[in-house]
Amino acid sequence: DWIKILIKKLKQDKKIGAIGGKIFANKKIWFGGAKIYYGIFVNHKALEKEGESDYIVGAAVIFRKSVLNKVGLFDEEFFLYGEDTDLCLRIREAGYKCWYEPKAKSEHLIDENRVSPWQEYYEQRNRVYLAYKHTKNKSLYLFLDLLILFPLFWANRILKNPKKLKFLKETLKARIDSIRMCLKNKGYGK
């Protein structure tokens, strides 16, 4: 019934631009609303009850077409990972809500223990680009990311899944490519 539940809520509130529900993976909550802290730290399981969410993951989301017509579609620079978050941030910047409705439940078929060079590359690259794109002080962000954030995020990923250590080459390439993307798109958001 997740589509019916989400459509009902969309009809009740015309300010909702994106809506999604609770998503399970391997019988555990994988997404439960989201919060972004300080523009860069993301919590994928942040909400206890229905309400506004900083973003809705693209695995199970409904976007209002009229809102997409105003804010545009996915930023193709992302390719994968982070494009849904970017779109939701743009929706919120345009004055619309991203809404989390936990009664609408779906299952995401994903192996959270998988390791992939592609996944590691795009998640690392796009994390930087996403934060840069939506940060006001872009130079300060890149400086902090280079010295503090990037090493912390990478170390955290290795601690969570030591198999990712073998993707050091992809991680370093992602780091270089993310800086190139940021510098290429340096005027965004002024």
C-alpha cells in the first residue's frame, strides 16, 4: 500500500515536493527519514515519526511533477549516489517539503556488505561535490575537506567494512575528480 499512502499525503499537502516512506533492507530499517548536519554529515535513519526530512532516497520516492518542472531533474554530474539528495535539497531551497511517511513501507534489495570499486569511487567523489554544491563558503569547505573531512570519512568507511581498503586507488581518484568537479562548477549556488 505504500503508493496509496504516499499519494494520499501528497493530495493533503500541496507544499510536498518529494515524499517517501520507511525502507527496509535485509529486514532492517535502511532508511527512516534523513537529517544532514552541518551540510555534510548524513543520518539515513533520523526520524521516529512522520514529518519533514532533509532528503528522501531515490530507492522509493515520489516527486511532484510540477515541482520537478520548477527545479529541474537530476544533476547528471553525479551519475549515481547523491543525485537524489541533491534534488531534494534543491526542492527544499525552492520552498517545498521533503516528507517522510513511515506507514509507507518498501523493501530495497541491497547487500550492505558488498564491496565495489564503482560504488566506492562514486560515493567518495559525490560526497564532496554534493556538500560543495550546497555550501555557501566553498573555499573553506574544500580546505576542511582536504585536511579533516576526507580522511575521517574514509577511515570511517574502512572501519565499517575493512574490505574497502583494497579500493585506495579508486578513493584517491575520486578525491582528485571531486576537486575537479568542484572547481569546474565553482559558481553554483552564489
